[in-house]
Amino acid sequence: MRRPAYVTVYDLQMRTVAYLENAFDVSYEAPMNAIWTASFSLPANDEKNAECQPLYFVEIFDGEERLELFRILKPTTKRGSDGPFISYECEHVLGTLLDDVLFLYHTVGNLGVYTRDVIQYILSKQEIKRWQLGTVQFDRQFEYNWENENLLGALFSVPNPFPDEYMWSFDTTTYPWRLNLIKPSEQEELYIRYGVNLQGITRVIDASKVSTRIYGLGYGEGVNQLTFADLNGGKPYIDAEQALIQKYGIVKTIFVDRRFEYPETLLARTQALMEELKVPSVHYTVDAAEIYALTNDPIDRFKSGAMVWVQDQELGIDVKARVVKVGKGDVLGQPGAVTLEIANKSQDIAGSIAELRNRMHISEVYAQGATNYDSHNFADNCDPTHPAILRFWMPEETARVNKVALSFRVEPFRGYSRAIESAPSVSSGPSTRNTSGPSSRNTAGPSTNDSSGPSTTSTTQPTNVAGSTETDGAYFGSGGHNHGIADGTRLLTQGGGYVTWVPSGNHRHQIVLPVHDHGMAHTHRIDHTHSMDHTHSMDHTHEIPAHSHDIEFGIWEGPIPESVQVRVDGKLIAGLSTSGEEIDIIPYLSKDNSGRINRGDFHEITITPVNSLGRVVASVFTQIFAQSRGGGDY
């Protein structure tokens, strides 16, 4: 059955609402890897204008061939020589992916996640499932990051790091529509020859964008901006082949895309750009006659992405290049007049794709981050078996570590009190003595303390003094004692003579003594000065029980170490003395398999004296670049 019109209108549910038999000025442009556009007009008095609502879908035909499915964006009322009319500007239904967004931050990809998985993730965010994934001929494993991005912008960014040519294709004859990411053919599919279907040609060689050295910068800012230097022998740039450098010289350019957060992806994208920019772009604009309606031969059917062989012997043109855009100005009035854009580069960052970014609202403002400075201070006593330990946290959100510096010094051991240990009991004979009350006494050796009070004790008196053993009162006792007088002692009697003392037998004496003083000698063994408030309770055997002393508070300094060992995450820093300033400890911090300092974990510094007690005063200064995302809002 013959189709009824060049333009068919569908509503948002893809139900047919009108056939536009009176459509005129039907035109289109079909660029490679970009949104196709089309337009048509209707007389202002055509009642079917009411069916051409914004965002409704229109199916446009090029002769008998279905071109593609578009949606209405911009109806414009005009007046021409033939009267008023309404012009409708349209875009390909691929633009429906502009209607959905990746809200906030999204990360997907990397090892084990392939290109197909990434595209599927993007398409899964559609509110209305208009698109499904078809063929994907790439299996790359890059990681992608998007923040507040529309789905089409995210989708078009997926193959950006590919060094190979790629092409988006689609099938809108089924619903949901099918999207494919394929490798365009390298075989010639079209021929354009002067005298056959070539009507005009313009060749432009543009060397203004040639670059033989490209610096790549990604996420971050300043010294914290991502480069791929670690993957490229320390060089943050890549060079073209030496032959091209000899031909064009070293022409430098800087590529910046802050969406790249991993050096592997940034390097791949920069390499892809080098393939585009290392030689001058050669661009052809060809006016051709499409004779497909006459020959029905696919070789005469012009389409985007196809390899074309263009020959013009008079101009010396014999080139094979890719069709990057196909356009017709009037499908109905001049169905065979086609304008082709052919280039030696399928992707031109300065051309239509760059302009398309504005249309796709691809965000240039991504959450970057900020440089953060932090200082961790520490002081503690230590000895050879108890090191001083300083721990500090490296946040998971750290994008780059710029600096980690340790400063330290050792000082004398510091105490904050001192006390006397409990002393053992000391006995010097039978004695009963009670003393109480506060006492302040400084000693550094044996001391003699005099006390008074009732007491029964043995005495030692000179034995050659008359009457020295006489006492008042009665004395009763049994043998076995001598009143402290040694055997054989001669005693002076009242008559002036002498008698020899002999021990008596077992007997007892009862004696009453008045209150009197004794001079007693006993020893306190105290090694240092102290202040005492204590009680001595001494029984008849004159024992002083064990006792304790109160603590005297203050700041007391002890020894200072002669050398220390400093370890960072278990690694010894050799050659340090007892102090150091701004020591770079980044080489000693623990790292993951890729050589990056471990994030989301504590790092530990230990400082151990080698020979004595001591005190360590230390600080760690960190300078990091942290992402401004993650966490809550408190």
C-alpha cells in the first residue's frame, strides 16, 4: 500500500493522529553521532495544524523511503509570497533522552563492568521506557562519573574515550525504539564521481586545530587536577608520531574535562583526541545528485557514517572519507539534490558535536572539591617497650594527597606526682609508744626521734654510779633476769664497799615508775624528701608496722632518650635523630595495589626510645584535596 503522505503525526502514546498531505518544504539534516533535525511547513489555514502539537512525534519520508521519526519542537507562524504558513522545526526522537536526568552523583563502570552495562544503566533511568538497548560492538571497561546530567549527554559521553571510530545507530520502526553502538564499516559503500553524480565540491584543509602534543587534565583544580602522568612515564602529555612532529613541529594544546576522575579514562580520551588532531582536517562539502530513485542501487543511496569514494580528476581529488552529514533542502521540490559533508575525521571536537553539547545541556559545573589542611598534635611519655603512638585518619573522599609531613622532638620523661613507698617494720626492743598527728620531716638517712609518755622499757645506765639501780617501791620477780646488769659487774654499796653482781633466781618484782622520759634511738630508712601525716603504733616489742605516705603533686622531670626509632605504618624511617621537622612520610604510608595511599582508614606513627624513659612531642600536617560530595547534611 502506498503511504498516504510525506509526514505522519503521532501523539505521545504513538497513536496516529494526522497525515499531512499538504506538507511542503520538507527538509532534514542527518549528522553522524548527533541529533538529526528536520522541518516542514503547512499552510496556516490547514486544519491539521491543530494536530501538530509541541513534542508530538512526526514520521518523515524521503520519497518512498522512510527517513526517521522526529518530534515537534518549535512551530513558527510566517507569511510568505504565497500567504501565511506555519513552519515546524523538529528533532530526532533520540532527543527524548534529554527529558530524563541522572540526578546528583552517579558512578558506573571500571573492572568487570563493560560498555553494554554502562549504557544499560543509563537507559534504566528513563521515566518512560522509550528506548531499549540493541547491539553494542565494544566491550571497554572504563569508569564514568556523572552529576546532574541528562541521559543523552551521559550516553554520548560513553564512547568518548574510545580510540576507535564508533557510530550510534537506531531503529524506530519498533517500540520501544532500539539503540545501537557499532563500529562503522571501513569498506566503500558510496561512490561520487564527476560527470556521474558529482555536481559541486568544496575542499577545505584546516590546520588551525593541529596538535602534536596534548596535555590531559581531569577532575580537580590547581595542583590537585587529575593527570595521567603516573601511567605515562611521568609525562602529563602525549605526543604524535615523530614523523608528524618533524612535519608540523611541536604544537601543544591542553584538553580539560573535569568529568574524568580516573587517569586510565583520561589517557584513553586524550589518545582519541590525538588521532583527530595530529593532522590537518580535510573537509569536503559535496553537492551530489542522488539517483537512487532511478537505479535502486544501495551504492547511490547517501547515508551518514558510510565510507565514500570521491573522484574529481580535474581537481586532483581522489579520496576515501566518511560521510559525517547528509542533508536535503527540499525533499518534495528537489528530491535528488543532496548536500554531503565528508571529512577525514568522523569526530570533530570543534564542529557540530561541540555545538551539540549546548543543545544537550551537558553540565560544565561538576562538584569538584577543595584543598584541605589539617594538623594532628600529640604528646606522651614512652619507653623502649611502650612507644608513643600517633594515629590520623585519611578520609575516603580524598581525591589527592598533596603532603603529609611529620615533626617531632624528644624531651625528658615527665611525671606529675611523687610518693614514698610503704616501709617494712623495724624493731629495737620491747616498747609501747603511740604518736599521732601531722609531721613534716625531711630525711636522707637514719634519724633519731625522741618521744615522751608512759612507757615500760629496758634501760642502760653506767654501772659505776652509786645507787644507780635503786628504785622506789617494791620489786618482785623470778630468776632469769638481771635488770640489764651484766654478770660480774661490781656495785658500790652504801658502806663504801663493793659487791659483785650475780644473777638472781626465778622471782618477780613489782615496780611502780613515775612519768619520765627515755631517749630512744631508732631508724627510719627513707630515700627522699617527703611530707608525712601518719601514726606510729608500737607494741611492747617496739615494732613499727608497714605504712604508706601521701602523694605530693607537681611536675617532675626524669631522663631523656639518647635516640629513638620512628615507624610509619610499620616502616622504619632510617637516619633520624631525636628531633625532626617537616619529614615527608608519604613514601612510608600504606598503599593499595595501585600505589595510592589507603583511604578510609587510620595511619599510625610510632616513636620508640631506644635506651630510657622519655617524652615525645609530635605533630602531623596533611594537605589533601577532598571531593565535595558524600556524607549527609546535618
